[in-house]
Amino acid sequence: MGMFDFLTGNKSAPKGVERASRDVLRQQLLNLNRPGAPWAVRDGASAGVDLVAEWKIVDAQWYQIFAKAGLEKVFRILMKFDDEAGEVRAVDQEWSVEWQAGVPRLSMATEAFRGQKKEVSFGKAVAFREEDLRLGVVYDYKFDTSELKDPLQEAALGCGWGWRGVAFGKL
């Protein structure tokens, strides 16, 4: 693997794995959705792509966790299937989060970002619990972009497709 591939997350289609159809690939990526995950894969037609994977920042079950974590930026992955090359072309977009009374408001990040991103944020808070006045963990979180990207890449490779992280050029 070259340095550029390492930085962009490019992965060639695995040798000896027959390439599945785009419909099978799409379904495998959508099958990654699970209720306990802080991210989801959805149809990307409204964004002009095949699929979008993003943190569940506006999901009522998750936004309180994100708010307690003080998350200021989230990102999503736009995916487009390139049938000719047999690749999932992916670009990351970063969004700023502004919390108002514990509810998220998203806007495009003021600094322009398009390309590939690797980010980890984590935190833990300990405080006295109201019910018994004993010290306890208030929250403990870790958000890692690879938690979202790795399963997507593994699903694509499992379907015999490559993964191309796009920083410049056409998605």
C-alpha cells in the first residue's frame, strides 16, 4: 500500500472475490444499520449519491449523548458506486454542531473540508450521583471515524468492490 492509499483509505478489490452487483452491494451496506450503533447508512438520492453514512446526531436516542460529549463537529460519508471501476467512491463532509437547549443544530463547517478525515474524540466525566451521593460516571464516550468507515470498507471489499477515498476530483 502506498502512502497516498494509506492517507485516503483506498483499498483495492480483493483478489479471488467475485464482484457482487450494485444492488447486492447497496443492500450489504444498508444491512450494517443496527439500533445500538451511533451511526446509520441511508439512501443518498437527496444528496446526489448512492448512499450516505452519518452519525445519528439528530436521533433523539443519540443526540443527548452527543450533547453531553460536547461534540462540535460531526462528519458524514457520501458514497457513489463506480460500476466501471468496481469501486465505491467516498468523500467525507464535515459539519459544525451548535447545541441549543440540548438540541443539535447542524451547519456546514465554516472551514471548507472535503476529502478524507480521521478523527477520534473521547471523554469521561465523574460526578456525585443524586440518588445516593456516591461518585459515579456521568458519561463515558468515544467517537472514532474508523468506527464508521471500517465496516463500510469491509462490506464493500466483501462484495468484491474496491474503496476509493476521494479528496480531489469527481465523486
